[in-house]
Amino acid sequence: MVELNLLPPQERKRGEPNVWKYAAYVLPPVTILALLVPEIVVGRQVGQLRAEQDRLNGEIAALAPTKSEYDRLTATGRTLEEVTAVAGQLRDGKTYWTNDVASFSAQLPAGGGVALTSMNVRPLDAGALSSLQQGGVYVGKNVVREIDLSGTARSQQAVVNFLNVYENDPNFAVNFRSLGQEGETGRYTFAASVGLVGKGADTPAEGAPDGTPTPASAGNTGGSDVR
């Protein structure tokens, strides 16, 4: 069906619907809605984030004593590691003088005609040992400490017998230094060093094809004064 407007032109304008009039009523609510919806969404997200932050802060506060205990234990662990390291260095570098003297004394021959007048125990580093071995002393034995000796004997043979006790013991080695005789008493004075061999130290002697150690006393006879 077709509607015809038979009114005069001046009357037709009044009868037509005013679009802008309706738009003026509709546009403000739509604009307000367009502004409010993002604001509401953002506000809700902010609220959720704040709730999550409060939850995490609560967990952090609950874990604070555990964290403090962890930090304390970590610091204690570091201190113990430092103490253990120092103790290990002291242990590794410790010289068991008492044990050394006891081992040496246990081998002293009874009634050998030798009297010791002085003893001095000192460590022997690898460099010093290498120099001595190049000179034919302590060959084939890893000497870690030396006992420097001086004493008197009633005969040369008594000194030889005394030193042979340690030369023939795999736990010791001998570095003979000097022998002299006192004019007034006729007794002999001597100086020597007895080396203490470390564990697992025996190795074939240099220059010995069958691995037989060369006698240490043969490498150092300088300073002898036998009469």
C-alpha cells in the first residue's frame, strides 16, 4: 500500500518526523554508555589486580619468617664452609711431630754405643727433596720430613750400625753428613738426617735398572773427618 501525502507543501513539513529531535534524545545515553563501559571494565580489572597484589603480599608476609631462617642458615653454612676450609688447610699442613719422634725412637737400637745430643724435626718440600735426590740423597723415597741429628759414638762402626737401622727401614731414609773424632776423648761425633717417608712413597731409584734403591749415605760423604 502506498501512502500519499495530500497536504499542501507548507503543511507537509510539519507532518514529517523530526530525525534530529529523536537523535538528541538517544545520543546522550549512548555516549554515556560508551564512556562508562570501558571505565567499568578497567575498574574491574584494577580491582582484580589489587586483590591479587593483596594475596601475594599476604603470602610474602607469611613466608618472611621462613626467608629469615633460610638467610640465617645460608650465612651459617658459609661460615662453616670457611671454618672447614681453614681446618682442612691446617690439617693438611700439620706436622705430627709427636708421631714422628715416636716412630724414630721406636727404631733406636739398644746398647748401640751411640748417644744423640740434638734432634730437629722439619718439613721437607718437594723442591728441596728433588734437589737432594739429584745429588743422590733419598733417591726413590718420598721424604716429607727430616730429623736432623747430631751425636757421639764410641766407634765408626757404631755410627754405621745406627744409621743402617733407618736406611734398611722402608719408612725412613738416611742423609749422612759428617763424622769426626774428638782428640781428648777419642769419641766420634757425627751429624746426619733421617728422612720420614710419606705413604705410598717408594719408587724405583733413578739410575738403578733393577729398581734397587741406591744407599743414601753414598751420595753425601762430604765433611767427613775420620782419623
